[in-house]
Amino acid sequence: MKIIAGNWKMNYTSAQGAQLISRLKNVETTDTVIVCVPFTSLAACVLAAEGSKIRVGAQNIHWAESGAFTGEVSAEMIKETGAVYAIVGHSERRQFFGETDQTVLKRALAAIKNDIIPIVCIGETLEERERGETKLVLSRQIREGFKDISAEMMKRVIVAYEPVWAIGTGRTATSADANETIGYARGVFAELFGNGAAANLPILYGGSVNEKNARELFSMKEIDGGLVGGASLDATKFIEIINSAKI
Ligand code: PGA
């Protein structure tokens, strides 16, 4: 079974989001379909998705239960809307909002403890790739960003490998490359949590996934699905991507 997650980023009001979900609603699939929407759209999207296969997630989550954290949203607040997933550590959060492996860990832990499944993003920048540091960076992000997470907790985690240079650029990693890198990441997870936990861990590929390249990416052994940005904003394209996951 594959997992296809859309990341709407800062797009669509709640009315527009609900409209998009109503177009996705009748998609027939046995795979898991998630849409991660702006906080303000969570409740409306959950309502719009009722009775369908579509599950709704947030794009971030704070680690504290409550308090003086202006602009942040707690797990309880997210849960109240009916959302059951949250993206954690997206590269845009790391790049533009100072997210670190340490804050990623705290956010992931808060999600797991509150029955929200975190979709934890890892991935190297173009400079890191060109310096030949892809594996080094992934290893660090995994070792630091999953430090206090137990093998038991890993059963409620999704990981997304998103090379930063492929996000929103139209430049996708080749399927062979993505497969190899995800295989490497899975090896690091195996070292930390054991072979069984690593084998069962869903690791998605993200970065310019579209209706044309999805089938090939999803056919790769190590790739358990996709985290889709731009192409998830268009119902027709996103449905095609969901359908590409079918065996
Ligand atoms: P993209 O974004 O599909 O538009 O490249 C992916 C992501 O940032 O999750």
C-alpha cells in the first residue's frame, strides 16, 4: 500500500480547499490519501472529506501543550479539527523559519504523543549534494531528528525524503537516485530502530512529483509513496497521481 500526501503549502482559503476536496472525494483507491492544508482550512477540509478516503493533516505542529508561543498551533488544537497528520520539518520551515533537527524532534514527539502521525521531512540542499554530502546530511537529520523516538513510536511515523533542490523546481530526482537515497536512509533507520521497524517505516519521495513521473517513482522498491506540493493543488493532476500508485 502506498501513501500519497498533498502539501498545499500557503494556498487556498478554507472555502477553496473544501471545493478541491469535494473534487477529490470520489477517488477510488485502496491507498492512503492525505492532504496537508493551512491551519485555517483544517476544520472545513475535514468536514468536506467526511465519508471519503481522504484524510486531512496540518503542515506544522508545536511541541508545547499551550503557552506563550505566538503564531504556533498545538497538537490538541489540530486534533480538535479532526486532522490526523502533521508535516514536521519541511525544508521550507528549516530554510525560512529556523527549524532545526532539535525542534523537528520536539514537534514529532508532540505529534506522536497526541495520536497525530507526523510526516517528518528530511533532505539535502543543492550545495550539500554538490559537495557530496547527501548521505552525511541525511544521517545527521535522522540521528538528531529521531533521537528520543522509540522503535514502538516509529510505528506511528511517516518519513518523506525531499531533496531541497527538487522542491518546486520541476527538477525531480531520477527514480533510481531517489530509490537509492531512500534505501540509504532506511539503512540508518535500521541501525537505530532495527530491521523490522525500518522495513515497515513508510518513506515517501517528495520534490516535483507530478502526474507524469509518479508512476515510475512509485514503482521503485524503496519508495512508499509521495509528498506532492504543486501538483496537489489541481484535482485532476492529484487524482492522476493517486491512480499512479495502483499496482
Ligand atoms: P513540489 O513540493 O511537489 O511542489 O516540489 C513538494 C513539497 O515541498 O512537499
